[in-house]
Amino acid sequence: LVHKDMPIAEKDFVTQADLLEEPIIMTKRTIVQNAIAGWFGKDFEQLNIIGTYNLLGNAAVMVQQKAGIALGIKRNCEFDSVCFIPLSPMLTSKTVLVWKKNQTMSRITNTFIDFAKKCINRISDN
């Protein structure tokens, strides 16, 4: 996530080299930090990490205040002054959603599982 006033916001995608000179707001989640470190390779140690976040929405507030660039998962941003720019090469992650078979679940749990299945089917159709 970047502030729209920053020169980097004009780019269609962001590379490792683009981010080396920028103040970075990094997630606190170790697994995501490790994925980002793998994407950067040896240059990860050169990043100017100025802060961390637990929720990307909180990081978006910092980006809105021009504190830095937040590295995170793509999201629709509530702020007109903040935009998402994808990484190149693309960094992807896999997620698993698991539940016990033949277990009685609440109506809300079943609704969520149905919603998740529809989303997965929509993604796999593209």
C-alpha cells in the first residue's frame, strides 16, 4: 500500500529495487515476513523497516499519513489517498481452510463455509 502522492504510486508494479530506498511498514506475522524475505533474497537486510503492524487496516492509516509503504496482502482500501501496487515478480501464498466432516455446525458456520466455497470456485474459474 502506498500513498497516491508518492512517485512510486505511478508504477504498475513494484520490484525489490523500488522498495530498497523507501520506508517500509512490515507485518508482525513471522510467516509473512519470511515469505517477503524470500522474495527479496539477500537484499532483505537492506530494507528500511520503520515499523510493524498486526492489521493491514492500521498500516493503511500510517500510509495515509505518509509514514511509509506497507507490505501486505491486496485489499480494497478505505482511503482515497492510498492505493495498492502489486509486487513483481508476484509473491503468492497458499491458505488452507479445514473443518471436521460430519460434525454438526452452527448456521453461521455453515453459511461461512458455503461463502468460502463460492469464493474458491469463482477464483478457480478465472
